[in-house]
Amino acid sequence: MIPIVLSAGRGSRLGEETQDHPKWFLEIDNKQLCEIQLDALSVKFDTVYVVLGHGFVDGNDPDDVLPNRTDIDIVPVIYHGWEEVDNAGSALFGLKNLPNTDDLLLLCGDIIMSKEVLLQFITEYEELSDDDCSAVAAFEGIQDEKTAVLWDEERHITDYGAIEGHEEAGMFILNENHIDSAKEVWSNNLDDWFPIIFPEVKSKAIPIDRRGHHEINTMPDLHAVREALAGNRSGQLEE
């Protein structure tokens, strides 16, 4: 499995916080968001690819801001066309720049997940009886305020987007057998969200523990995460 972080966009709802760099480099409790993600990823992976755009297309060197890690290699992929597409375009660009193909762990660059939640998601995916199935991490409970997914009684994904459904968690696994389908779908929908692929291929929802996950879309989200992590030094994320 190859992890890819998608963090090319500006994150304009966060104003000056993302003026120079994308959300992956937000400062949270004396650490960058990327470091917290990498802490979790390092328990399973020794290399992670990250698609960058905003802040890096004018010659800025990623090495100037990427954390210096000895436990995990960070491979930046700079997407100069990021402003012309949505994250489906970024996902396609990242996929085309991988040295090989395998199952892909796709992570949004604005989420923080605990090691336990990440391992739970991957383990439950690996234990699926169907080895030709992709996966979407989600929180059970119908809502209409955040991006959502719908699934049937067997947890197969049936719909995705700004709909009434279960909240998706910004973590996805694309089965290697679905890569060609993803390339086709994303190529035809560059200005859309990359998870549009999951209703198009056989995909299952895997519910995760909300206490081990945070997503940062707005300033209130950022303030809440900073307060939560500053007040809890145990390493366990809380809602």
C-alpha cells in the first residue's frame, strides 16, 4: 500500500493561516499538522508521497518547510496546475507520479488521525473478504452539514458528495484493481472531488472512532483542534 497525502490547495477559508503554505503545514500545539500525520503514518509506512501546489509552484523549495524525519521518507510531488482543478486533478497527478502501482491510501491534507484509528482502518480493509474492494473511512450517523457518503445494507458505497448521509473522514483506500477506473473518472472530472470514484467502483464504508480524528476546514475547526491537542498530552485525540 502506498500513502499519498493531497495538499495542493490553499485552504482559503483559513485566511492568513494558509497564506504561504497549504493546511498540511499548519502549526498546532508546537508541531505542524504534517508532523502529526507523519507520526501516525510512520507506524505502518517508511515512505509517503505528498502532492503540493500552493506555496511551491514559484520555486519555493519543499525542503525548506518539510520536517526532517529519520523514520519516514517524504516525497514531494509539485503540481503546477493545482489552481485550475479540484482535488480530483491533484489525485490524478499524484497517481501518475508514483514509481509503481499498488493499493493507495489517500489522505486529505487537513485531517489529523491517531495511530490507532489509522491502523484500525487499514486492518479492517485488509480483513475484507472481498479482495477487489476499495474503502472509505466514515462516521456513522446521517447529517447534511459536511461531505457525506451513503451505503447499502452491506456497506457498499452508493453515493458521495454534498448530500445527506454519513460523514466521510478524509481517509480512503483505492484498490489497485480500481486504479485504471480512477484514472478515467478523474481525467473526466478534474474540477471535482477525488472521492467521486468510490460510488463508481466496488467500495465499502469502514466506520472509525471519532475520538481519534479531527478535520480542519474553518477557523473554528482550527481553534478547536489546537485547544484539544494542547489540553491533552497523552497522544490520544479527542472529539
